[in-house]
Amino acid sequence: MEQFNVYAARLVTKKEYFTPGHRACQGCAEALAVRMVAKALGKNVVVASATGCMEIVSSPLPFTNWAVPWIHVAFENAAAVASGAEAGTKALVRKGKLPDKGTVFLGMGGDGATTDIGLQALSGAWERGHDFVYVCYDNEAYMNTGIQRSSSTPFGASTTTSPAGKVTPGQVTWKKNMAAIAIAHNIPYVATACSSYPLDLIQKVKKAASIKGPAYVHVLSVCPTGWRLPTEKAIWIGRLAVETGVFPLYEYENGKYRMTYDVPELRPVIDYLKPQGRFRHLTPELIQSIQERVTEEYNKLKAKTAL
Amino acid sequence: MGERVGIEVSLAAAEAVKMANVDVIAAYPITPQTHIVEHLSELVADGELDAEFIPVESEHSAMSVCCGSSAVGARTFTCTSSQGLALMNEIVFIAASLRLPIVMILANRSMSGPLSIWNDHTDVMSIRDCGWIQVFTENGQEVFDHVMFAFRVAESASVSLPIIINLDGFVLTHVIEPIEFWDDETVKKYLPDFKPVNQLHPDNPVTMGAFGLPSIFTEAKKAQNEALIQAKPEILKAWKEMGDLVGRHYQPVETYHAEGSETVFLTMGSFGETVSVAVDELRNQGKSVGQIKLRLWRPFPFDEFREAVRGIKRIIVLDRAVSFGGPGGPVASEIRSVLYQEENMPTITNFLCGFAGRDVTAQDYIAMYEQAEQMAQGRVRQEDYIIYGVRE
Ligand SMILES: Cc1ncc(C[n+]2csc(CCOP(=O)(O)OP(=O)(O)O)c2C)c(N)n1
Ligand code: SF4
Ligand SMILES: [Mg+2]
């Protein structure tokens, strides 16, 4: 945040590359995140999108909300498609068939597309070292198909395939740490972000684009529909995710971790869980175990940033 | 005219891809396709071919990378076999609907299980309706020629569709044959630079792969079907011009002693050459036998096929895949439906043979002919297909 002061919002371009008129639900903070990422990257970009909410809401044939070149092929292959676009352009530039415009290649997908079904394709593209940015819009479930759990769904959340039942309390596994998986690939830049902090998000995406080689930005994207939350609470709950330590904002650059939004004293996780219908059924004991886990993970991350 | 060299067919195919000055190759190894990608990666490593060789982590990603690179306007090639094709299946269909002119060599191999690396046509028959142009080749020369043909047809503005070149695994991929290479000048004359109809580029933003509501999906599919059907004039033109340039004249349906014959064998791919030997032998015995080879599988060459079988009493269709529980092999089913409305429809006798590399000799074809003759005494029903050569 240090590069922005209170008036910084004025520095953000008024131009829209993910244009108004898309069909996302009211209050969708995933659409907001996509819009901010599109602003950050400007028009010199080629976008490869996975199947999911953001693809469906923005491309009903014969309409499009994309003012930049955009392709959707399938659910699990956005990283592979982006790497193909990058490689193809690289070859054409090298062979003198296209001028070098320094175009940015963006792969984008939801948490399902990224942490589950598309993980292999993404891992392959990272390992091959393509010069591209991948943004995961993490709304913590398969929203497009009706709020089914993913490996990014947090412990305790009730979804349509991890319902809170008489025996099990919703999702029984802990959220997959996708940013850590990205870091384990030794790529030059990894960051977490949230559309409740738009300037931080924009700055990270710009940095990701400027870096040579693969860069990954994992964006917590509040989905009022799936989280069972009033639509006007989307931005507020994203802030609570950060302030409770549930979703810390940090970046990893050339082997160094850095907290980008330091929370001097974390708020209790119950502040974050309480307003959301997906956690409504949680008992005090379960909330306590979530609290313990969050504190532990947060401290581990803090320790890394101190190195 | 180029030089004639003795070379393994896979290597010749890779050399042809190099001569076509491909920009991106994305592929994953699988027997019997491996020699093609290995040789291409060597050519890139030695600086003989200026291309991006993308060693993807799966065939699914191979086809996905191909979509991305073709969409930015790069000349794009991949090749695979059986399980690899099955894994990329989802994207194979999408590549056609996106109208991306990717060229793929399919080194035909049986589909698991049981696991087998050997040759038949179960892989390609599994994607019959994928929307790609699909051709079959019979020998190494045809493979070489059809690499040039494929890029030219796929990328031509009036077509803009992907193409599969089928060649039989091992039987073709791993044999050394005398092949006449094209010289650079001939390639230049025949194959223009790729000028994509649509291209992902910031100067002119386009959206590719939008989703279709029911109100528009039917129209999109009709348009796609028409695009494939209307590719045929360009296909014929490309073969005609190749004939003029290199003296080899390819046709959608090719015949061997078919005219005036009572019975013809119908073949696709490398079995054609052995069947020709059997036809010669049977004709020496005074039998009225010929052969029809189907080179163009999609778009199906209806006119040429009906013309070729005019006056013929029986077609012995050789299938190299099973349609489990269905009306015979996939090729026989198609042929029956193509001819169903014809007056004097010939009898179709369907032999399923040559699965997973099982050798079928000229003697076997002669035996099939004799069996078909005997069957002609009774009525042949659709479900009376014969899986040939089963060991009892
Ligand atoms: C191979 C395949 N499997 C399943 C689907 C169905 N599908 C489409 S989108 C989707 C979920 C998307 O979830 P996510 O990636 O988290 O994006 P979101 O919609 O939540 O933004 C699923 C399961 C598909 N299109 N393709
Ligand atoms: S379901 Fe959620 S992510 Fe999808 S459009 Fe609606 S609010 Fe956005
Ligand atoms: Mg999701």
C-alpha cells in the first residue's frame, strides 16, 4: 500500500476492460476483482479464462464484456491455453511475423478451476516457466454449478456437496493452501489479495505482470450468493477475512515473504464467521478449533515474513 | 522436385512439419507416436527448426496449448495416439468449434483395455464426430505429402478448421520407406503463410469461446457443420494443386480395379496395400474383385463414394474397431447409411479384423472374400458381422 496515499483511487484508470452489463449476481465481489485486475493490466493483454461464473456472466454469445482479447476453452486448462498463447506469440515475434508489443498473458479461473481440476495444467505451465500471470478468483466453492465444495472451501462451510448434516458439520477438510503450492514451484512472484482492498490488488497484479516468468495472484473473492450473505456486506466481509487473519494479505518475491497489510491485533474469527449463512450451524467448539487453526497458520506466516 | 530418401516414416513426418515452418509444437509422448515428437524436439534443439517446442505435462494440456497458440495466429502442430487422444478428447471437440486450424497426426493405436500399444482404428473412431477434417494415409509418402496438405487446407481462410492425419501405428510409423521430400521452393509455392481469420491480439480484441444459450446453440452447430462440409472444395483444390506440383494425385475416394467389378473391398489406411495384393491374386483366379480406399473420412465424400460403388454388388467393409453391441463396425454402419436410399444397394459384408496389431495377410483377405461369397447364398443381416481370425 505504501505507493498509494488516500487520494490514490483517482490514479486508477476510469477505463473499463471488463465492461458493465455482465450478468453476475448483485454484490458479486468476484466480478469486482475481475474488473480491478482488468484495469490493472490495461489493454495490452491476452486473457485465457476457465469455465466458471466469470466466464458465463461475461460471454453469452453473441455478446461479450471483454474489451481485450479473450478466449475460453474449457474448465481445467486456462493455464495451458495461456501458456500456448504466450508461446505462440513468442515464436511469431522471434520469427519477425509480429512486432514485439510486450503483451501480458493472463490465465484466470475460479478456485475449482485452479486448486482442483486445473491444478495439473497450472503446475505444468509454472514448471515450464512461461511468462504469464495467473489469477485465481477464490470464492471458496464451485459457484457456477450451484455452490459445491472445492478443496479451497474452508473447514466448516456448508455447501451443496458438503452440507451441514446431523453427522458432519459441513466441509470437514481444511482449505488447501494454494499460494503455498505456487511458492513451492519456485516461481518469481506469488501474492494473495482481496477485492475489498482494490488498490493493493491492483498494485500486486501490476507487479505480477511486470515480472519475467510465471506470477500467481490468489484473490479472495466474496460471493454473497454462495456464502449466504446480504449483498451489501461483500466488501465488509472481505475486510473481516483479512482482519481476523483468516486470509492474510502477503506477497512472496524472489524468496522473500512480506505482509502487505499488517494487522497489529487480529480480531476473533467469530466476527468473520457469524454473519455468513454457510457457517451458521457451527458450534462454539468448532469455532474454537477454527480459531486455533487460524492463529497457528497466521503465526507461521508471520514467522516467514520475519526471516 | 525433391530428393528421394530412405527414412523412417515418423522422421519423415517430423521433417515435413519442419519444412512447413511450424511455429509451435505441443505434444506428450505415447507409443507409437513418440518418434515424431522426439525428432521434432531434436530439430528444435539443433536450431534446424525455429519453433517453440512445449513439453506439456499431459495430452489434455497439449491440445489446450495448441488452442492458445493457434488462437494467437501461430502455425501449430501436435500428434498423439489412443490414450493420449482419449485424454485430450474434450479439447479436440472444442478446437473444431473454435475453428482453430491445428494439425494433428494421429498414429493410430488401439484403446485400452486390455492395454495394448499396437495398431488399429479404435482411437480415431472414438472421435468420429469431433468436427475435424479427417484423412487416412497408406504409406510414408502419403504422410509426408499430407502434412503439407493439412496445413494448407486447415489454415485457408475459407476453411479454418483443424485436421487429423491418420497413419497406422508401427505398420507405418516405425518402418523405413523411400520417400520423396519436397524441395523448399515447392513448399513455398504450395503452402502460403498462415493468415488467421481471427486472432487474439491487443490491436483488435476479439472474444473466442463464448457460451451458447439454447436460443443460439443450434445455429452455431449448423454453421459449424456447414463449415466442415464446405471445406471440401478447398480439400479437392489442395490435392489437385499438389498433383500438379509433385505428380501424386490424391482423391477423396480412390479405386483399384473397382469399375466393373462385382465385389469390392473397402479399406482405410495401411491395410489398403495388402488388400491390393489380394485383389491381384483373386483377379488372377478370374474373380471379379476390386478395391475402394476411403482417404477422406470427414467431411464424408458422398458423391465420390456413390459414384465409385455404382454397379457394384457387394462391398466387403473392413473395420478395425468394434462398435460394442452395435450394428457391426463403425465404418460399415456409415457405409450402410450412406447407401441406404440408393437403388440397387450393394450387399455389405462386414469383417472386423486387425485389432491391436494382429497381422492380416493377403491370404486372409482372400479367405474373407470366399467367406463373403458363401454368405451371399443366404440373406445378410446388419448384425451378421464377422470378427475375423478369432482363435478358437
Ligand atoms: C470437465 C468439467 N467438469 C465439470 C464442469 C462443470 N463446471 C463448470 S464451472 C464449474 C465450477 C466452477 O467453480 P470455480 O472454478 O470455483 O469457479 P466459480 O464458478 O466458483 O467462479 C463446474 C464444476 C465442466 N464445465 N467441465
Ligand atoms: S454465484 Fe457468486 S461468484 Fe457467481 S456471479 Fe453470483 S455472486 Fe458472483
Ligand atoms: Mg469458485
